[in-house]
Amino acid sequence: MNNALSFALPEDILSVSQRAGAGVPIDAIACAIERADSVLTLLEDHFEGESRLSNRVIAAVIWDVRGTLGLIKTLALHGDTTSVPAEHKGGAL
């Protein structure tokens, strides 16, 4: 077993497929944002409702949102590195 990846999280080794097209993968980013929003709604209900979630569930919610933010970062970086910058048209740099 590769020791470097023994304790890795799925988010640690996520990469965008080499077959993915250039540009911002907006559908994937929107999906990840909706996923994080849904998980945060679960946490919000904990504070507004009468039933209480266990500390383990709250920790899992936080871990999940942190992982989803990592996914969004990876997708945004892919969009940034594969997009062609617009030409500079006059003015100061």
C-alpha cells in the first residue's frame, strides 16, 4: 500500500478528468454548491427544531461541507487554468 495515500481523504486525491473540456465546469460547481446548501440546511434545522443532532452528526456535517468546498476549489482552479484570458485592451496594467 502506498503510505502517502493511506490516510488520504477522497478530496485529497480528487482531480478533474483529463478528458474534461477547458473552461469553468459551471454545472458541477452549481451541483456542489447545492449539495453543501442541503447539508447546511440539515444543520440549521438542528438549531431551529426540537430534536437535537448528536455531536458526531454535527461534526460529519462540517466535514462534508469542508470537503465540498474543496471540490468547488478544484473545479474553479480547473476553470482558471484552462480558460483563455481575454486580451488586454488599453489602459494601465
